[in-house]
Amino acid sequence: MRKNLLNKILPLMILLLFISGLACRFTASDSAPAPATPTQAFPTLTVSSLPTTVAYKTITGIDPDLLSLDIYAPVDASNAPVVMWVHGGGYAIGDKANQMTDKITLFNAQGWILVSVNYRLSDPNKGSAQYPDHYLDVASAVAWVREHIPAYGGDPKRIALLGHSAGADIVSNVAVNPIYLQEYGLELSALTCAAPLDTAGFDKAKAGNAEQEQWANALGNNPNYMTETSATLLIKPNIGIPPMLGVKRGNESRQQIESEFIAALQAAGIEAVLVDATSLTHNEVNSQIGAAGDTVMTEPLMKFLRGCFEQ
């Protein structure tokens, strides 16, 4: 009986041993390779993980954050060009921290310092900041950077002033009208170049109703703001206006306003570049700067800035 049982079990044992032998042939080295560890297409940048926030001036009763700026400097920056950024928001909202991630990476990768500026806002419910507060705040920030940026590795003689929307309107005024920088002992030559990006404020009388309401709220305390804050009307030759870059987009009227600003600069003998951003929305003019794959804003802006800083 035992012999019969063994005869039945033995073939099964041989079969199991055969299967085990096959399995052993497929060792880890013969199996499919493990997925490769992903490699970065670009090296990790050595940048400051958080900005250094400082007050560029103080005014009693004003929130200190509105009079502060953020400094994003590459580690070990030395005599680096400086890009100053002025946010938009209809003069009423916005903050220096908004939509900065791609800009930080973009400019720090060039070895440049990025400085993002806050300024007093014109809250319609509070009637707070009025003309010329916004312009003087940004001019004051420029003066602070000129004096203090060497301590952060920056070159005070290479400053580009950029802004979007209401920030572009402010930038254009600070860059063409010497009265604001002169309040802080500087001339227009303190700016190496400027890029006011997408505003109809270059010639306010020609703009639409939505913009008119914003300007009336923020600047309406000056009865002459339509002319005295329209940068196209303030351009003069030989007063130190720096090279400029602007964009054209939006409806036909807005494109005309933006194109005429650049044309007026060129007519005054000032280097000026107009970027065709008609494929972008107003917000995208800002958000696409430094965005992966962007060619509309990033490439012409970087070419312009390199030319300014290398002169």
C-alpha cells in the first residue's frame, strides 16, 4: 500500500521540482529593469527659498506692508543686475507676492536679483491713497534699492523697472516724468530701462470706461490727471528717459494707445520695443513671463533686459 502511495506522489514531486528550477532561472538580473530614477532637465537653482522683506519707507498710520518690498537674490549674488516688479490691480488691490514663482526662477537663473514692490492702494471704500501717492511710493522704492541693494549683492547702476496693468501705468509715469524720482534725489537716469506691460493709461482720455473709473478713484483728486499722468503726453527728448519695452494687445483702441506710446518714445530718440501680445489675455501678459514654453513674453523681454544690462 505504501509502495502504491509513493508511486502516486513521486511524479507530483518531480513536477514541482521542475517548475521550481524554471523559476530559479529568472533571477532579478533577468527580470524587467526597474524604472530609471527621473533626471532633471535643468539644474536645481541655488536661490533664496524665501524673500527678504524690508520697509523702503515708513508713514505714520499706513500699514507697513504697503510700503515694503521683497528681495529674491541668488545665493552668492555679486554685483548682479536688479529687476524691480510693480504689481497691478486697478490701483485698489494686489500684492507684491502675486504670480512671482516663474519670475523668481527666470531672473535668478540669469544671476539677477528680483525685487517686488508694494505701494499704497486706493480702496474705493476707504478713499485711501490718492495721486501722487502710488508714483512716489515706487520712486521711493527705487531710491531704496539704489542705496541698499549692494548689501544684497546687487548693482545699483543696473536697475530695470517693470510693471503690469496699474503697475505698468505707475512704471511709465515714474520712468518718463522726472518729478517723482527727483523727490528722492534721483534723475530718470537712475533707471537702466523700463517695461510697462499692458495698460491703456499711456493716454487716459482715449481709454474705456472701466479704466476711467479706476483712475478717477485713484487719481481723481488731481483735476488734471488725464494729461499729467498720461505717459505718452509727457515724453520729451534729452531728459534721461530710459529704453522701454511695451506690449500691444486687446481691442483696437487699446492696441493703438499702446503702439502710440512706443512710437512717441522712438520719435523722441529713445530706444523702444513693442511686443505683439495680441494672442494673450491681459492676465497672461503677466502670468506667461517665465512660464514653461512661453515665447510671446519671455523671449523678447529677456532679450531686451540682457541688452540693457550689458550696455
